Amino acid sequence: MSFSGHLPGSREYRRLLVGLFFGGVATFAQLYATQALLPQIAVDLAILPATAALSVSASTLGLAAAVIPWSLVADRIGRVPAMAIGILGATVLGATAPFAHDVSSLLVLRLLEGVALGAVPAVALAYLSEEVDVRHVAAAAGSYIAGTTVGGLSGRLVSGPVGEVAGWRWGVASVIVLCVVASAIFLSLVPRARGFVPRRGRASSGPSVLERLAVNLRSRTQLALYAQGFLLMGAFVAVYNYLGFHLTGPPFALAPGVVTLLFLAYLAGTISSPRAGALAVRWGRFPVLLASIGVTAAGAALMAVPLVGVVMVGLVIFTAGFFAAHAVASGWTPVAAEPHARAQASSLYYLGYYGGSSLFGWLLGVVFASGGWEWFLVVVIAMCALSAGFAYGALRPRRSA
């Protein structure tokens, strides 16, 4: 009997979800491990704050550049082996970062760590779409996205307090210890692939790499999904980049230590992403995606109110909406792709996702500096509206004649 995917309630389904959850933790804790430590890094290495911030940019740049190559590796050696190699390589590279004695070596190590980390986001969703019954892929993708939120949060909250007490090197090392544990759980639980056969020794058979990329880039559905990651992730990163500047200035004048706790709003995404996946199974991906974008925009609008309590509520709503939309769009991408091009579809989604992070994380800073917080939020809401327009134009269900 042909394999049609694991079903909820089965042992293999539970192992897959828990394994990928910890794979997300191991990946995204490392990716953002230095963000809470930038002041200590700047002082210790005698560099400017903007230069210290490159330790985060280098890892995300490496990840963005590597997702497509990793999808090709996964087609040749298999989904699980590719993810295992990437996550183990990243953990080893991450363990060497605390020994960097100058900024150049630190940035090189962080870049290479990002390249290795690209294996998991490049492959995880394609693996899910092939191993889980198609009716439940959205819910399973939501659980994986929840793991990425926990990883992103833990990478910041673990390293920050340790770094404040013992220095940034120990802060980074503490995250690596967490990632070693998460990686071990991932490797011990994630089931072997049954829905995909690697193309070993068959490089000339089937569509070429360029053809697999091209078939996705010609698809209006895929392009609209990539636009979701590009625009919404760009808006999300920009808000977290510049909200701290807004709250430490007038009329709030909050202490930097209090502003650091803003990252706890990530927990809203941990809750909303699997919930959005479950709702997508029940009501359909398109209405849940549009509703999630609407929630994101509503949260951004609330952050315009000059009351710190309202800003905090707005941030939680904004974060919940973003991760819900990301869970739906990222899980939809491989399902909507041609079977032979699923890994490339997921990789292109994440290329747009981190491309938006890099571009708008900087560009909206120009808006913030020149126009202030209110105009900054106007642009964020406009980006949400544009992503909703792309979704409505290409993703809404078509009634058959």
C-alpha cells in the first residue's frame, strides 16, 4: 500500500512534530544568539555598535544564501540527512564563535554558522508536506513555526542574562549548550523519510535544478506566497528593530533592561502559529491567512497610541498575527508546489523571507529617522495591506464553472 502521510494520533506523527519543534529551537536560538549581547561585543572587541550588529546580519545573510543550495543537497541525499548535517555543523561552528578574538573572525564564523543553519528552514517544510497527510500539513507546519519562535526567544533570553554576568562569550556558549540538547532531541525523534526518495546517481533524470526553480517562479500562487514572507517578515523585523528606540525616548523613557523584555512578546507567536495551522485545516488557508494579516495590521495600529500599556498590547497582537500568517503561508508553499519542486519552493519562500528582513530591517529605519514613529507605522500597515492584496489576487479559491 502506498504511503499517504502520517496521521494525527499516530506515534510517528507525534515524533515528527516534537522532533521538528526542537529542530526549530536549535536553529533559531543560534541564529539570534548574539542579538542580546551586542553592547558587550562592541566593548570587548572595541568596535562600533553597528559593526557588532553585523554578527546577527552575517548569520541571517548566510542562511538566506544557503537555503536553495541546501534544497538541492536534500534532493540528492534525503531530507533528514541534510537537516542533520546542517544542524550538527552549525552547532560545531557556533561553539567556536566564543573563541573569536577579533570582529573579522567572529563575522566569518557567524556567516558559516548561518550557511549551515539554512538546512533546516530549507528542508523542514518540504519534509512535512511529504510525510504528513495532506489534510494536516497546515497544523503540522504551525507546530514547527512554534518551535522557531521558542528558539528565537530563547536565543535572546538565555544569552542576555548570562552575558551580563559572565561576558558575551559565555552568553553565546550558553545558547550552544541549549542547542546541543535540542539537536539531540531532534535527531533522536524525527522519523526517516517515507514520502521522498533521494535522487542519488540520477542527476540527469527528471527536471534540472533551474527547471525546478523556474516552475515555482512562474507560478502566481508561489509568487504571492513569497510576497507574504518578504513583506510581513520585513515589517516584523523592522518593528522589533526600532520599537526599542521609540520606547527609550520621550514620552516613555523606559530603561533598556525593561525594553529587552519586549522579546517575551514572541510567546504570542508560539501560541498563534499552531492555532493558525489548526484553523487553516478547518476553515481553509486563504481566510485564515487574510485574517492573520488583518490582526498584524491592527496590532501595528495600536502601537501608534502614546501609552506604554497600549503599545505592549499592540506588540503582542502584532506578533501573534505575524506568526499566524507565516505559519499558514510557509506551510502552504510546498503543498502548492509541483511534487518534484517542493524543496525549491520552500527555499524560495525563505529566500524572500530573509531578504525582506534584510531590506526592510534597514529601509524602515530611514523612515523612522526621517518621519518618526507614526509614519513608520503607516508604512508597516501599508506593507500588510500589500501582502493582503497579493493574497487576494492569487490565493483566493476559484469557483469552478
